[in-house]
Amino acid sequence: MKSKSLAMVLFWASVIAVVLALLDAVSVGVWLSASTWLVTAAVLGIWAIFSDDKK
């Protein structure tokens, strides 16, 4: 399923995951560890690339 809006949502979700990883790196307690947030950001970013509808 390719969609421009889905790609944008996934992109911004990956940006939020990176911010949460940075917060965890400076000892702010978030739900997951920093490395897990970075893996989540990478997966969401890859899905954003693949789901982008380029016309």
C-alpha cells in the first residue's frame, strides 16, 4: 500500500522516536531504552520510504 499521507505519518513517528531516544540518553525516563527507540525510528523510517507514493 503506497500513500503519501502514510509516508508522512511514518516519517514524523520516526522523528518522534529519535527525540525520545535523545531524551533517554540524557537520563529522562521514557518507556523504552534509547537503543530501542533508535531501532524503532529506523524501522519507521524505512517503512516511510517504501510506502511513499512517487508519481
